[in-house]
Amino acid sequence: MSHDRRELGGRRLAPETLMMGFGYDPALSEGAIKPPLFQSSTFVFRSAEDGKRFFEIAYGLRKQEPDEALGLIYSRINNPNLEILEDRLAVWEDAERALVFSSGMAAISTSVLAMSRPGDTVLYTAPAYGGTEYLFDRILPRMGVQTRSIGAGCSNDQMDAAVREAHGVAAEKGGRLAVIYIETPANPTNQMVDIAAARASAEAVGGKERPVVLVDNTFLGPLWQKPLALGADLALYSLTKYVGGHSDLIAGACLGSGELVAKVGEMRTICGSMADPHTAWLLTRSLETLHLRMQAAQAGAETVTAWLAEHPKVAATLAPGDGDAAQQELFARQCQGRGSTFSLRLKGGETEAFRFLNALRLFKLAVSLGGTESLASHPSSTTHSDYSEAAKARCGIGPDLVRLSVGVENPDDLIADLEQALAAV
């Protein structure tokens, strides 16, 4: 089978099958069954003419011909490990192109900077990951980009009104509503945002340059939610989480159309925010077991959340699709699974939450999520500690809130750990 073929005998191959060989030709690497690690900063041109052609394409000095490949230049621009990984990542969402970054925040910040300019406005859903909130609340305004937020879990009418208002205010000041940024499910409350409705609102304000819809798909992607198919222009990931899956690397990604991703790619090249070859090599390894790990973790999380929901010391569990009828309907329409990261509200406050966390033995007390091991954290005092108390209250990030990420351990063992920890509360 060709290294870039997606069909066999008229059958479209599944992503988990393509992860074993797509985008890699063993004949180019001495027959190695797995891609070697190309730990090289620069690459030799066969001729001066090749070097000229490659740079013309890389720097946009001329249009790339349909069958013309961008040759290897320098690992800040391209590298075999990055290219193989990016080809395989794109498969999961049927994206035209993917880019890999040195972290999830590198992917977010590079993408937002590529889509905006001074005088523009960014509308985002809150709560969001603490680093994302910091970027929007503190960094972008220093660069002349204004930001506005709307609560995750908002109705479609509320989203539409917020988009129209942000567009109108920006236009009055001579700028644009450049980006609608969505994190769904929201971190850490798991409230859902309607991606298709946000895209419709973006199109409704129209104009020559409609707002670009960016979706952070870290919590459910790429198995359980497909933002590009739902209308997002770009899907963003912290690959550190489920895709990496082993808590041993930091990386991020941006996926979308060739045209938009090229704009992000230009910014990545100049900012130097790409992942290194070894990280790309590790991620390519991880993609081979992604579906197995995510399926196992989700099955375990379903067992754990069902048990927690009945415990007398747990006030509520917060998983994607929980909440009112609108949230349930949106989840059913937009997602294929709940994933394995959820939150719970304990009866009490920070004191009770800390007693619970300190008593855990199998769950590791650490930030991050999506690894093979189960993790527990206290968002109010860690990942979202830079939120003001008013913002925490508005977003539902109280001192009683604990976030759990279920790994691939036996779920009955995890329940035993949770039971003894809750007994300490």
C-alpha cells in the first residue's frame, strides 16, 4: 500500500489503521518499519537551484505548483518527523493540513496572533484554560488586541448577540471582530458550546473578513468531537494531553484548511514555536495507540462517575452533556463520547477538597490530563488561580471543585481509592 493512500479496495481506511504507516515511506529510511528520529537542524540541498526553489515556496515568494513538494530546509521550517506527524494528525479530523507546536499554548498564541492585528477584537468563551485566559486578559491587550468573553454554556441567541455586539463595537473603532475562540467542553466545568451556532453567528456579521472560529478540542479530541466538521475554521490541541498520552512531552497542534494553516505556519516559522524532532517522534509513536487509550479511559471514567454521582459527600459531578436539556441535546448532536476528564463538587469548601486530595493514593495530585495514569487537581488554587474571585464565581470554579482525569487503571481500583479518600473528608 502506498504510504499516502487512504483507501484500499474501495474502502476508506479508518484513522487507527492509517496511524501505522500513513505519510511514511520505509524505502526512504533504509527500510525501517518505524520512522527514524531525524535529529538534524539543517538538510543538504542536492543543488543550489533546489535551495532557491525550496525557499521561494517556504517564504511565499511564489505560488507552489500542484505537484511540487517543499524540500527539507531547516528544522525551524520543516523536518521529516514533523511532516509525518502532521500528516497523521490531519487524518483524524480530515483536515487539509496540520501544524505541530512546542506546547498547547504555543499553538493557541501563534494561531491567535496570526489571525489578529492591533485594533481587532477577540471574543472567547469562559471559563477557559488558565493560560488561555491569561493570554486574552493580560497579553493581547498590551498588543492592541481587545478581548471580550461570554460564558460557556450560553444559548445560541446569547452567542449571536455577543458576536453582533463585539463586531459592532470593533467596527466603530475601525477594527474587526477577528476571532471567535471556543473551548468546549470548558475547562474545568465541562459546559458545552455550540460550534455550528458560533460559525453561523460569524457568517451573519459577514463582511469581507468574517471572524475566524477557533476551537480548543483538547478535552474530547480527536475521537469524541470533530470541530472542523461542525464549522470550526481551526481546531487547536494541547497534544501534551490525550494525543501524547504518557505525561512525558509538551506539544500542541493547529488543524484546518490549507489556506488558514499556511497563515499560522508563517507565524510559527518566524516565532520559532514548532515542536522539536524528538517530541514529534514520540507523538507519532503515541498516535498508534490513541484510540485504544481514549476508549479505555472513557470506559473507566463512566464507571467512576456513576459511582461518584451516588456518593453522599459529592454534591454534583460535571461531565460533558450534564446540565439542562439544552446542554444534553447539544452534547448528543456534537459529540461521540464524554471522554475521561470531569469535575466534581464536594459538599464543603477548600478544606474538604484538600482533605480529599491529600488522601488519594492511586490518583496522582498533579495538573494536566489525558495520560495513562489518573490525576486529580484543584483548579481554583492551581490552573485557574489567576482568575479573580469574581471571575471564579461567575464561571463556577469554586473552592469545592475538584477535577479528575481517569487513566487506564482498573476502574474498581480507582473507586476504592476515591472511597477511602472521601472517608477522610
